[in-house]
Amino acid sequence: MGDISKNGMEMIDIQLKKILKSSSGEMLLNVQTSLEEGKFTTVYGKSGAGKSTLLMLLAGLLKPDEGFLSVAGQTWTDTSKRIHLPPQKRNIGYVFQEYALFPNMTVRENLLFALAKKQPKSIIDKLVEIIDLGQLQDRMPLTLSGGQKQRVALARALVSKPKLLLLDEPLSALDHEMRVKLQSYILEVHQEFKLTTILISHDVSEIIRLSDFMIEMDHGEIIRKGDPASMFTNDRVNAKFQFTGEVIKMVKQDFIVIVTVLIGKDLVKVISNDKEAETLQIGDRVLIASKAFNPIIHKIS
């Protein structure tokens, strides 16, 4: 059996080390952590921190120099026992920035190709419905937009009902409107299929919207982990709703400051006191939340 957390959830036990070589020299990736199964976890950090390498180690696409990885009570990697399950035996779904669809197959054929032997085709119909691919099924990848291709790539990764869904910045090349739509699809399939999902993202609003848990990496190590909203603000925020946006205007009136925030395509005005407003300036990313029926605004660090 796998490790069990205090609330009874099984854990993913990660203890992996690998020396990475780059133009700036060597860096030791050293990740020691546990993640709850069934949760949505985001990996955040600067470029070159080792985020994508971590996902490739989890997927089995890279072998660690040393370490151990256990998922759902099954050992996927144990260098001390020379255990290293290949990717096809790990029951994972992996979605990259690149769509990697077969250009000579229709959308439905791409999904059918990912179907395991003896697996019912009903899963494809369900994914087509959830991810809204009905009108795209007979089209070829070259005729699809970037957002449509990424939806197909997401559906294909889910055909085998993976134990672990790995998402390596799959939305970074999309415009804001399409990105928000894809976030909704990802969240819906995560909940519908009760997935354990690990996402790499640099987008703070995306992280706060999607994630139950976040880890921040730097130079190959985890430097912080916890609740995303509290990690991006100075205080822990317990609220019924939370939105992130950009400060585009600040107007002082007597003892208050009216802060105008762009959230998606909408403008929201929030009343802030002088002390709160002193920490803000035009262009800042902020978190707006409702607390005790009053909107509060926090600068995102």
C-alpha cells in the first residue's frame, strides 16, 4: 500500500535526484515531497528551475540518478532496486505545449489510436462531449486552431483514464480568451475523472483558479509549498470568491483610494484605504476576494 495522509488520502511519494547540464553549468535537481492523490497541484518557478525535468522524471521519460517514486501504492522508480517502469506502464496522460497530434488522422482517429486494447469506445464519446469536440471529430489537425488542437491533445491524454495527468504549460501559447476556456475544460475533466493532476504554469490567475496546492521550485529544489492564494499574498485569504487581475487606475478621494482592476475583459472598482493603496501601483497583479461581505485587495508577490 502507498503512504496515507492524515485525512486518509493516498500519497504520491517523490524522492528524486538528477544532475542537469546546461550552458551555465551543472545543477542538481533534488525534489523530496509528497502530494495527495486526487488533488490539482501546480509547479511554479523561474525558467530553468527544473519544472519540466520533474514532470519527465514522473512520466518515466528520464531516469533519475538516484531516488524513489511511488504512486497509488505502486513503485514506479527505485534506483536502489533498479526499478524503473517505462512510460507505457505508468498509466499517465501527458500534455505538452506542442500538440503532437498525428497529422494524417482525423480528430476521432487520434483519440481511437490512444485507446487501449479491450477498452470500451464509450470513453471517447464522453470526452468528446465534455471537451466539446463534437463538430471537430472528422477534421484533420492541420485545419484546427491552436486552441482546438490543445483540446484534442487533452482529450487524447485522457482516453486511457490516467492515474496521473501531467500538463507542461499546455496553454502558454494561447490568447487570453482561449486560455480561460481551456482552463474550464481542464478543471471539468480533473473533477469528472477524479484525476491527480500536476500542471506547470507561470500564470498566477491560472494557478489560483485551478490549483488545490502549489509547489515553487528554484535551482532544482522546492523552496515553498502550500495554498496558492496565500503563497501569492502576504495574508491567508478565506473567501467565497477570489479573482486575479491587473491594476490599471488608482484615484484618491478623501481618505480612500478607488482602485480599478482589469479582470479578463471586465473592469472592477475596489475601495481601498490609504495604507493598502500604498503597496499598489499601476500594472501590479492583485488578488481580489470577498471577506465578511467586504471586497479586499492583495498585491500578488
